[in-house]
Amino acid sequence: AATNGDELTDGYIVTDENIVLAAYKDDNWGFYSGLANKTLTIDFDIEGTYMLSDIVIDSAAIKCGNGMCEPGTVTVYYKNAEGEWIQFGETFTSAEGKTSESYVSQIVFSVDEAVEITDLKIEASPRSGKAFVVFSEIQAMGYAK
């Protein structure tokens, strides 16, 4: 998988079912290889001030194998003009026993009114007993202030 992070914002959403193969390689997936109970942090340096209303994360889904599936938890934070980190929307928690017929899952974060942001941070942890967090695309919806 690509390692510079560009694959997470390139506009390409992966739907390839071959992700379940042990030898699978596709630079459009952003992999985090870790151990359970570890947290992946993705920092976005937002150059300027924006109004943010929604975040959509395309993730590997429950159907995937080889330790890859929907993350156990995902939390999004934004930094306001005063430099404070504030949680954006509710923390996503994957339901134990959840099943899916898809290889890709969309995790959506929304707020009632757009918030002013200067930076963005996403924290994700693998599901219990899994070792990977696998994202295809991270989309932020809003507008420049």
C-alpha cells in the first residue's frame, strides 16, 4: 500500500474484493498495520480556515479477511480558531457480530451546523482481535471561509 498518505485523498474509492487475498496490493488503500489496542492518528494540516459539515471515510468492511475489516472505533477532531481540539460528531463504534455483503464500508460523521476548522485529526483503532485499520478514501465536505 502507499505510505505517503496521498491515497487517502485522491478521490479514488476502492471496491476491489481481492482485498481478502493475503498477497493483495493496491496503492489506493491506506493501510495501518498494528496491533489490537493501538490507535492510528491521521493529521491533516488544513491550510486556511474552512467550514466543515460532513466527513465520509471509506473503509475495508466486515466481509474482508486476513485481519482487515471495519475499524473498531473512529473519532474525528477539528481544531477551532482558538487552537482547541473539539470532537466532530459522534465516535463511530463497529457493532460486534456485524456482518456485511460488501468489502467497503462508509463511515459518516455529520453535524447540524458547519463548524469553523483550521486543522483536522482522525483517530482509529482496529476491531477487537484484528490487527489492521484499512481506509480507501477520506472525504471532508464544507467550504472555504
